[in-house]
Amino acid sequence: MNLNMPPVTKNLIIINLLMYLGKVVLNRYGIDFDELLGLHFFLSSDFKLYQLFTYMFVHGGLEHIFFNMFAVWMFGRIMEQVMGSQRFLFFYIVCGLGAGLMQEGVQYIHYLYDGLNAYNSVNLEGYVIPMEAYLNRWTTVGASGAVYGVLLSFGMTFPEERMFIIPIPVPIKAKWFVIGYAVIELLSALGNPGDGVAHMAHLGGMLFGLALILYWRKHPGDRGGRFFGGSGNGFGGFSGYNNHYTRYEDITYGERKPSMWQRVKSWFQARRKPKMRVHINNSKHSADMEWNQQKKEREEEIDRILAKVKQGGYESLTADEKKKLFDASQR
């Protein structure tokens, strides 16, 4: 497993895990994270506007958070390298917000279709409860909407990439994998709407992600400011990768500031007395020089491939160049 993750992907996983641990601990003290931070139906008394953002960091159970975070690690780290950290974070949040809005819209249609606005109470499994309490039960949690948006972006960026999906015995292309997931979610939403899974929220994340991708394709040179990814180089149009592909740096921030630990370490090193060291055997030095030369050659090759993508698009690459580019994204 490659643990050298780009910053946004790493921090998203850490935040979600910390939120889940916080939920487990606080539940013992009678504090329900789902009630506070989960997304409630907008006509219910428990609805708060901030829940459109916080709900995507709250998960229902261990299995729920495991599969979502596994997908963020598997696809998010690649797409962050392609988009750049800032644009990837913006894309992730937009997909999550879009999923929440889609879920709210579907719930409102259900509310009107069932005529719930005409009743003051609901008979639920032999118990009559007030309508207000019933609507407060409509709660959505999880990062699945944002994850489905990231999955869509991977399928559109690497449509011909073959993937092994358990238990399918043969590899399938990423574009068919994404389309298949979308179809399954749509059929599940139409055929089994009461299964407790927000299928339409998943589709909402994909739809908002698609809209954002199409916008970037249409405006590859858009200079929408720092929040929208700065200069627009790279992900705009899916026809090129930004120049920070291997360094996980933000398009607009340039070189990242040193961390607190790096600053403390530099402070001590500046005050350390220099020591003279004599090396008789230069074999280690030679090996380091050879490794650095190989690294430089690999980076130059990736730069050449990225320049080719920028000029002619991803499909202009040969199969060997596509493999080199994909392998570089996983280092």
C-alpha cells in the first residue's frame, strides 16, 4: 500500500476517522452525532443549514466509513494529483453539497407525493407519532455522494484504465465501471427506495461532479480565482495535467510553507556546530548520484508526457506513455 498520499486526500481520511471515533465516544455520553451533524429534511425542526456540509463527515457504522475512505484513498489520491490539491478539495466539497441538495429535493417530492403536509401525525408500526418527530427521522449521513463524484472523475480521466473488481473474474474498463455503478444506483433508487440507502444522493454527487467537469472542459483557461483552482492549468478540459503533478503542490499557493517540526528542526541545525567527516569509500556517494540521475530521468520523462497531454490530449498518448503516467500517480 502506498501511504505517500497527497495532502487533501490524507486529511479527508484523517478528519473522517476522527469524526467517527468522536461519534463512538460521545454516544456513550448520550450525544448523538447524527442528530447534531447529520443532514435533516429541510422542513423538519432539527434542520440546520450547516448540516449540508457536516453530514458528509459523519458515518453510520464501521463498514460505511471503511468503504468510503477506501474509495477516497484509491481514487482520490490519483485525482488530487491530476487536479491539484485546491481544485480537488473544491470538487469534493461541491459533489458532497450536490448530493445533499439532491437528497433534500427527493425527500421533498416524497413529502408532497405522500401528502404528508395534510397530516399532523403518522401511524408508524402501530405507534402514532407527531409529524414533526417523524420528519426529524429523515437524516442522511456519509461521504458517499462526494466519493461517487470522485469515482466519476476517475472514469472520465482514465476511461480505458482496466480495473479488477471482486468478484468479477476479468478486468473491466473504468468507464464501464462508473456507468455500471450509476445504473445500479438508479435502479436501486427506483426499485427499492425504502432500503435506508440514499441512492439519489449518490447520483446527485455524480451529477454535480459531471456539471463541474463539463464546465472546466468548456472553460480550460478560466481564471476564477484561488478558490476555483487559480490559472485553470491542468484539469480544465481534461487535456493536461498541472506542473505540480508529482509534488502535490497547490496550483495557486506554489511552494508549501514548512511545517512547525521542519522549522524547529532547522533552528536546531542552524545552531549545531559543524563536524568534519572524511569518507574513504565513495561507493555510497556513487550510488546516491546514480539514484538521483535515474530520478531526474523519470521526472523528465513524466514532464515530456504531460507536455504531450497538454498539447494533444490524453488520447494522444501511447499505451506505454499512459502506463508510465498512471504508475507515476501511484508512487
